[in-house]
Amino acid sequence: MRTPLAAAGLVALGVCLMANPLFLPVAVGEPDPAYTHTVQPVSEGSVAGFESPAAGGTNASDAVVAYDDLDPAARAAFDRARDAPEGGFGVEDPDEQVDSLSYPTDPTLGDGLLIVERDGGRYELWTRTVERESNAVVVQRVLVQPIAFLVGFLAVVAGAAVALRGRLGGE
């Protein structure tokens, strides 16, 4: 009677551990936000799904801002993002945000996405808040989940071995 119970227990434990992505990671604390600034030239056709102001579109003309009309801090952020090798930069401290720019999590034209006209060219200036997972959640995803899955798989195999051993007359 012990063998079937032990086999069933090992298989149940293994299935629970293998299903860990359903209940892990457990959010611990608040997300860790970062504030990004990205600049890229406006491409022909569309800007983020809108008709491009560069192509004469009128639905986005209110989002076009002359570089000289930007506040000095916004101009500095624009220049820094434009000159960055990756096309942008991020800051983690909320005090380092530019007060005249908005930082939504889902930018839209005019709110987190501005078209800046400078020296005859137009550029997309994206500002957004990116919520990153805390370190505890990252550790759960990278370390705890794979180990739990492996241990669960081994428990299922052990349960099958115990059940087979019992059937083959080992006990």
C-alpha cells in the first residue's frame, strides 16, 4: 500500500513544481521604474502608426515643436539622446526627469512622443516610463523557476520509477 501512495505523492509533487510558472514569480515590492529618452529621425510614411507630419499629415501637426521652443532642459535631453550611441538614454531618479516633458508608460503623439523640428529635419522624441521588475522577481525567474521545474521533473520520474518497481515485484 505504501508504494502506490509514495508514487502518487511524488508525481503530485512533481506536477506542482513543474507548474511553477503559474504561481511564480511572486511580486515583491513595487516595480523599479526607469525614465527613457529616445530620439530618431522621422521616417517617411508614419510615426508610431500616425500619418507622418513630414509627409504633410495634419492629424499630428499639434505634436510638432520647433527645437528653439523647447525648454532648455528639454533641449539638453534631446541633444543628449540624439548624440547617444544607442539613440537614447535612461535615468532612474525621478528628480532627473525633465519637468516640461511627460513620461507615460504608453506614449501617444503629443504625450510622450513629440516631433521636434531642428535644422530642417524632423525627429521623434520619445519619453516614457519603463517599469522594470524588482531584483527578487528576476532571481525567481532566472534561478528559482528553472530549479523548481527540474526538481519537479525528477520527482515525476522518481514517482514513475517507484510505481514500476512496485509493479515488477520489487516490494
